[in-house]
Amino acid sequence: MIRNSAWLALGFGLFLAIAEIVRNWGNWQPWPFWIVDFIAAGALIWGGVRTLSQGSSRLLSAAWGFTVGIFWMSFFSHTQAVSSGADETYASGAVNENMLTVIIGAMLVTAIAGLIMSLTRRTI
């Protein structure tokens, strides 16, 4: 399960970095709001590579935990925006608030699964 978590972290980290660039291209918010996503992406990639090469999962678990925290806050802030009737668009109008909330929710569930898998001791 640890190896599966490492491979998931590599894919998730790459997707997160690319998605953050696409989402913000041409309309970058202040840096504290987006830099954490790049930190999470980098930590996931680093943790995934390190786990696959050395078998250690401490960094991987820490990266997944950090990512869960980021997506937890993001998901519930977007859920609140949807419930209050806000319909802002992101990524140059390509994704509305409802769809963005669903995507962030799916990423939160994936991050939780990656964290749980990284905490197991079986290497299958």
C-alpha cells in the first residue's frame, strides 16, 4: 500500500502543480493563496520519489497530511461560497464555483486515501 501511495503522490503532485498554473493563469491571486499548493505538490513528488527509492514513508505521510489540510479548508470554503449563492468563475471562466467545489472535493477524498495508504506498513 505504501508503494501505491507513492505512485498516487507522484501523479497527484504533478496534476496539482499543472492545475494550479492553469487555474490562475492571467489572474494570479496574492501569493499566500497559491504557494501552498506548489509546496504540497513538491512535497508529494519528493515524498513519492523518496518512498519508491528508499522505502521510507515519513515524508510521504507528512506530505499527504499537509495536502489533506489544504484541501479540507479549500473544500469547505468553496462549499460555503456555493451555499451562499456565489457563482464566481476561475481559470479564465473555464470552471464555475459548483464544478470547482466538486473537483476539490474529489481531490480531498484522494488525498485522504493517499494519507491512509501511506500509514500502512504493507508494501504490496
